[in-house]
Amino acid sequence: MRTVNPGFGGQSYVPGSTAKIRRLRQMLDVIGSPARLEVDGGVKPGNAAEIVTAGATVLVASSAIFKRDVAANVQALRAAIAQVAYG
């Protein structure tokens, strides 16, 4: 699922996307689908927990990872996601 307006990298996450992710996850669960729900666009440490909580299982975060310090950015993203997994 794209959560930005297509065209170029580094765009901001469209806030209404979280509700769409949640609805799509519910639909997949109702039919018993094993499909993974991938979110591509605007994923950052500040919204990763929200996106995963809504039901996403795969996050694409290229701009959030590859700008400046890659190792620190990966660590920040993992820490944000861990909030959901470990409370």
C-alpha cells in the first residue's frame, strides 16, 4: 500500500493512510488471508509504531534509512517497531 502521492522519494506520510491500513488488515483477517501487508511511503521512526499497530507487516523506509547515518536510522526504526512488539 502506498502512503504518499507517487512521484518521488522522501515524501511525508499521508495521515489518512493509517485508517486504510487498518481496514485492509481487517478485510484480510476476515477472509483468513496469509497475505503480508506492505506499506511503502513516508515510513519513519515517528510513525512506524502507528503503521504496525494498524496492521502492516512489511515496512519500506528507504529515505528514512539512507539519509545520513544508516546504522543509527535502522536502530531508531527498529526501536520504534519494538514498542509495538514488546509494549
